[in-house]
Amino acid sequence: MVNQKTSVRDLVARKSTGPKIVTVTAYDATFARLFDAAGVDIILIGDSLGMVVQGHENTLPVTLDEMIYHGRAVARARPRAHLVVDLPFMSYQISVESAVAAAGRVLKESGCEAVKLEGGAAILPQVSACVAAGIPVMGHLGLTPQSVHVFGGFHVQGRSSADQDRLVSDAQSLERAGAYAMVLEGIPSELAARITQTVRIPTIGIFAGPHCDGQVLVCYDMLGLQPELKFRFVKRYAELGQQAIDATRDFVDEVRSGQFPDESHSVARQNGS
Ligand code: KIV
């Protein structure tokens, strides 16, 4: 069967035709293959990898080289899903030139197809310039994790009516600047609905209620890979973290008791050797 790559055009068309766009993060080829087999539309190589893969407290330390490294690993799986890479903190905020250079490196070196930038009015020139250079841009508004220190923590955004009006205006500006979709993170459900009705490009929600044109989850959260973390807004679709602990405990016990390896898991003796 032909591997029909999901394109920006396919995704934008889904705004009016549906079905909802399903996005999940991945950081390596194995998970990319699994999620593609499950039929997701977009794989996001999120800078959340700074927290779930690298063990940092937030996404700020992640570098452009690291994003490209993980993007390349995911792209090697050759998924049908559309591949988006986060531009990391300080790779695009400083200037339009730095943004186009960073986004250009991502597309040239990782083999992925689009970049995601966090922010509204402040980064519109960067968005326009990337799009003009032929680089598809996904926006990201609301609880944008790269601004964690401005927010004073990972707190829900858009509660006051002034903030809500600003976020609606940012969403409209992102659309005008040429973004083909946008993530809405950590905002009230009614605000996500208002933005979704206002713009003609798809909105992809995370902790933003059911009214967006699609949803995204961080794969480590979705699969319960960090059993010690419990987030109110995350739905876990598996408990792979606990399964990994249980499986590893069985391995430890069997090695110590001499149960593993038995003859069936050992190399057979060759004739005469
Ligand atoms: O980095 C990431 O995983 C993200 C998602 C939470 C949208 O930006």
C-alpha cells in the first residue's frame, strides 16, 4: 500500500470536513512507528523532551541541535503522519533572521515538515518570514511552556476578559501571518471554543477542552510512562510505566533465581564446536 503522507493542506481541510486531528508527541523512531500504526495525524517532536527524556524541570535548556537530533530519529521511521518540530527557547525569539535560520536547519537536517513556535504578537514577523521562506509554521498560544517564568509556573492562562481578548487577537494575527494551525494549551474551554470559531485554521487543544479541531497529548503522559506524576487534565490510556517496573522486577527475580536464561533462550551448541 502507498504511504500517503499527511500534508499541511490535508490538515487545513479537516477544519471544515473533520474528522478531528489527532496529535501525539514522539521523540524516537520506535514510538513514531507505533503511533503511526495507530493512525495519528501529526507527530510532534515537542521540546517537552527536555522534561520527559532529558529530566529537566522545564523546556528551557533544550537546544536546536537536540531538537534536530530527535526530529531526525522520528523522521527515519518514515511515518505517514505529518511531522512538526518545536523550535526551542531562544532559537527564534531574538530576531527574524535567527528564526528563519533555525527553522531552515530543522527542515533541512531533520527531514521533518513544519516547525512550531510559541507566542502571539511578539513573534508575528518571525512567523511571516518562515512562511515566506517556504517553512510551514504551527502556532502555540495560552500556557506556552517556554514562558514558564513569566507565568510564575505552569498555570492556566486566559482567565481575565482582557487576556481572553488578547489571545483571540493573537490567534487572528497568527492566521494572518500564515500559520497553518495552532496549539491552544491550558486555557478555559469556552475561550478555546471562541478562538476555534474565530480562525479558519485548525486549533489543536491540550488542557483546553473539547471544542478544538483536534487534540494533542505528550506521549509519556498518555501512556502513563511516569506513574509517579498525576495531572488532573491528562487522560492516561495505558499504565506502561507500572508495566515496565513489573516486567523489570520479573527479570531481576528470574536472573537472581537462575530461572533465566534457560536452555530455550541460550545458543545451541553447534556440531563439533
Ligand atoms: O512540547 C510539547 O510537547 C508541546 C505540546 C505540549 C503541545 O508543545
